[in-house]
Amino acid sequence: YKDTAGRLHCLPCPVGTWRELPGADEAADCNSCPLGAITASAGATMYSNCTCWGRYYQAMQGDTFNCLQCPVGAICSLDDSCALSSPDRTCPNGEELIGDWFKESDGTFTLLSCPDGYSLVN
């Protein structure tokens, strides 16, 4: 975006925002990522540059996605990330999810059952 007349260069949209088309006059013209999502760097040009981070995982809804809060049982103890956000549903240190998780058609996860020694808490 170019926030000042006569500025000789454009400024990138801040981290956590994106803008596909040129011509913005201020940072507010940049589109925000969904709650719980961030871009890897400033200057993102597509909605798909937004990714869920921390204690959130991505659930697709049509052509867009939402970042949903990670269920307590899927939070990785090492770095507080969400195991449901990785394709193999494991934590960075290899820690696996406890229980039988099912991915619904809308991208949300449901804990179906727990192994012996654990109980299902809703």
C-alpha cells in the first residue's frame, strides 16, 4: 500500500493480513486473516497465505477456512501447538494423539473414544 502522496515505494501489508490487488492507500485496505491465522511474513498477496497457528487448526468451509480452537486433548505438550493441524495428527516431537479422533466433512474433529485408562471429557 502507499500511504503518503509522493512516497517512492509501496509498503507491504502487515503480517496477519493480505491483499491481492494493487492500489491500497493504507494498511486498513489489507484484508485480515481469520481469527487464529497468520501469514509467514508481511506482503502476503493471497488468502491462502494465511495459516492457522498455535492452539488452532484449519477447518475448510467451502472455499474459505476458519481456525478452530484446538481441543485440550490435542494440544502438544512440547510447544503448545495443535496436533490436529498436522497431516498425520502428531506433534513436532512425535507425540501422538490419545484416543480415536474423526474428521467431520466440515473439517472439525470429534473425539470418538479413549483407550483404557482414560475417560472422555466433554
